[in-house]
Amino acid sequence: LKTRKWIKLKRQVMELTKESKYEEALGIAEEANNFAITKFGENSYERAESLVQIWFSEFQLGKIGEAKEYYEKSIEAYESSVLDKEFKKLSYVTCLFGLASLHIKQTNNNYNINRRI
């Protein structure tokens, strides 16, 4: 039952994201994160996945600093959870790739700003 509720919240976030409703998606992603902490624990795969949905919404809303914070939290949660299935390992690697991409984007933006000055 607890897994079903979390999956339902996760799917709602995905649907809202498809519709570019990032503010609404963010609220439900935060609800999913709180539910995951309560039902699965701070260091669970479900929490890591919920954090991924939060950082994606934050990123789409242009909140790069907040997105980066949630990226890092999601990586910590993945690293503390049991990655006993291939899809869990793939989610973790995808998260690492996303954080690396964000760092590259920030570095390029800083480089272009400094070149103009």
C-alpha cells in the first residue's frame, strides 16, 4: 500500500512535468519526498527518486542553485540506499550524469560572462 501511494505521487509529478506544470510538479514531488522519508527512510531509493523529481522541477523553474542542492541530496540518498536492481543503478548513474551536466553548463556560463567583461 505504501509503495502504491508513492508510485501514484511519482506518476502525478511525471504527468505535470510533461505538461510543463513545474510549480505543481514541485509541490507533489515534495509531498512524495516527505512520504518517502516517513515510509521508506531517509536513505531509501524512493527518497532518492523523489529528490530527483524535485531537482528537475527546480531546474525547469530556473532555480539552478536549489536544483544543484537537490541533485547532491539525491546522490547521497542513492549512495546510502540498496541499489540491488539494474534500474536502480541506472537511475543513480543518470543522476550523476545530470549533476556533471549542470556543472559543465555553469562553468560555460561563467566562462562566457567573464569573456564579455
